[in-house]
Amino acid sequence: MTTGTSSRRATAADVARAVGVSRATVGYVLNGTPGQKISDATTKRVLDAARELGYRPHAAAQVLASGRSRIVLLVLPDWPLDHSVRRYIEEASLVLDEAGYTLVTWSPHETGKTRPLWEQLDPDVVVGFSPFPDADIDAMHAHGISRIIPEPHDATESAVGRGPALQVQHLHDLGHRRIAIATTADRRLLSFAHERADVARDAARRLHMACVDVGQVDTPDLDRSALIARWMDLGATGVVAYNDDVAAAVVRAAVDGGIDVPGDLSVVGHDDSPIASLFLPALSSVRLDNAGLGRLVARMALAKMGQPEDEPDEPLSYETIVARESTAAPRDPHRT
């Protein structure tokens, strides 16, 4: 006779047989169903048996019974998972975990052939970084998903935020009047980078500043020092960079070309990533309260599911300028 431990998953029926009660009673106890007249002794026996048998509720059955998967799906853009996005996810996950929900992240790819993850998980809420395309909204509705952030009719502006405008304002306040915009060639970020550049250009126009050029500084085989020298020839005294990595590339190219930073050229980054304070010279940058944004979005998701919305303890502004060594007043006032 073969002996060994069965690998079959314990069921509610197994628990019911072990205790000598009905499956309905087991279901009432394990689901904490209110209004049932089940003695404390029976409740204890059911819980003890479930623990001894290693019973775990079947996720799909729970969804069918409760109408809730207790999953929040965060749909990420197809971007590099940088420091700011990680902080956002960590804080959102923590808030949801404390409320008994699991945060699942998914990044759809242009070349991907998999089914949308919301079709496989049946999440209670689907969250995006920006409004979803109409086709995705229709697909989610067809799948029975109605809790979507941002709302389909939400007039929320671009996910770019105020950061690029703060970069321009910072240079303006220091006395700069002619700037260049340094952006990225990473194809995954092109759309977002263009939006940041547009916001920066609009801010410069409102402040009566000239934008002499917009250029990608991480293109392979690019002579960055020559590009920075051309910007200087066009009269630029400040550079607004897409992010801190791009800002660091600009500073390095300027120094290699004999340009003093910040005496001849001020450079301001975005995201206030760890490199910003460690770089030499330390980079002025836009600090994003990604942790606060993550907590805010998690609370919005919980509110969608009817949970009381706590009063936010976050500041109204999630973006601030951190001034460091890479920006200063222009040395030559005649070039502004």
C-alpha cells in the first residue's frame, strides 16, 4: 500500500466532515457572516479544524461570494521603473495593505500580445497614471469593471504636473532670461518628455523668457559638449533638464567643454533622485512627493469601494524646487 501525504487542497467540505457540521456552517464561520446563531464552541472547533487541515479559501470562490477580489490594479506606463515610481508604488501598496487590499502593478507594452491583466484578475479598482484611452475604458466596462481612476470624464490635466514650470520659474527668479531645454531620446519616454518640454516652453513664454532650443542629450554618438556650446552661442544661460540623469549629462558635457557650472551655465533637473544630491556640483531639482501621491491615490481607490475617506494629511502641492550648487544668478548680466 502506498503511503504519503496527499497534495490535495483541503476544502470547506473537509472541514465540515472533521467537525461534524454542515458546509453552510463552515462557510458562515470562515466568512464571518453576521446574524448567524452559531455557538462560540462550534466556531472554535471550525477554526481549529481549518487551521489543522491547512484550509485556505479559494480566491475565485471568494470573489464570487463577496463580489470583491480585494485587488487594486495599477497600470503603469511603459517607462523605466525609476526611483520616483518605486516610491509611489511602495506608499500606495502600504496604504492598501493596511486596509486589506493587494496592489498589483502591470505595464502593458506596445508589442505585447497578452490579455489585459484586468481581465484575468477582476480587480476592484483599476488605477492609471493618466486618463485611459476610450477603447480601454470600454473594454473594462464590458468586463464589469466600473471603478476606474482617473474617471473617464475626469478633466485631470496631464500627469506632467507643475515640475517643468517650477524649473523655469527657478531660473527666472535667479535672473536668467534665455534658456535651453534638454530632453531624452529614450523612445519609451518620448511622449512624456515632449509634454514636459511643452510645459517648460509655455512657462518661459509667460515669463517673457526665450527658449533658444530643445535638444536630446542622450542620443548615441552625440557630441554633447558641442551641443552645449551651441546653446551658449545662442545666448542660453540656463538649462531645464527632463530629469536628473539628463541634467547630470548636461553638466558633464559643459565641464568637459570648459564651461563653468553654474557661473556660465545653470542647470536644473527634475525628480530629485538620489544622484541629485550626490553629483558634483549637486543638482538643483524638482522634488516630487511621490510617497504622498501614492498615499493619495490609494485613499481614492479605497473611497471608490465605499471605505470612509480619511482627511488627507498631505500638502496641497506635491512639487517643490530644491536649490543646490548647479544653479545661480548669471555671471554675465549682458547675456540675459
